[in-house]
Amino acid sequence: MDDKWLALLIPLGFLIVFPLFWMAIGMLISLWGWHWLAAQYPQPRPFAGQYGTFRSGNVGFSRYNHVLKVGADSDGLWLAVIFLFRVGHPPLFFPWDELTTVQRGGLFFPHLELRFKRSAVRLRLQGRDMEEYLRTASGGRLPLPAQAA
């Protein structure tokens, strides 16, 4: 094969193979938690409120570092991923009355762990300000345990 053709095929192959590889990895990651939540908690309408981007957390066994978009209003909790990681990750919506427990955790890396009525998959949202944001946005409907004295 001529070197000119090879020099053309390598970048062209990369432009085709890399996006396919990226999408396949995204789909695989979603199978460890996000996929199961999406089956039970699809987003019924676009979220119109304010949300925080580049948040971190865990969904099931998958870790999402600085790629989550978290929003909340009086109806519930909205969760999505940024555009680059969207394949296999449809936006989620959790009505407040679907939360069964919310637990605080983490001494050095504070987080809230949320559990739901219709899924065994756990959602962990990180950040010192997450609890206050969700409490305020939910209008007091977030079922938080009492603060330790």
C-alpha cells in the first residue's frame, strides 16, 4: 500500500473508531447502575430550574467524577451527565416521595446517599453544599435524618 493512502487511512480510521469506542464504553458504564435507574425513573419533562454542573457522585457501581448535572425543585431530583458522556445515560428524575432513605456520610469527602422505592441502585452525591442545596430546592421534602449533635 502506498504511504499516501496509509497516511490518509490512519486519521480516517481514528475518526471512525474512536467515537464508536467512546460510545461503547459509555454504554458499558451505564449498565452498572444508570441503566437500571433510567428504566424506573425516566425524565418526564425537561428540567427548567437551576442546576449544578460538573458535580461528582456514584450511581450503583459507577463513579462519575465532575460529569454530573444535578438539579432539584419542589417536584423532585433531576440528574444527567454532561454532553460528552450522554450516550447510554438518559436524564433521570426522582420524585421526592420515591426516596426511601437519605444518609449522610464521609468525613473528608461529604456525601449524601439516596435510596429509592423502585430500585436497589444507590445514588451517592458528593459535595459539602449538596445537602443544603437539595433541602432548599425540595422545599423541605428531602427526607433527611436528624443532624448529629
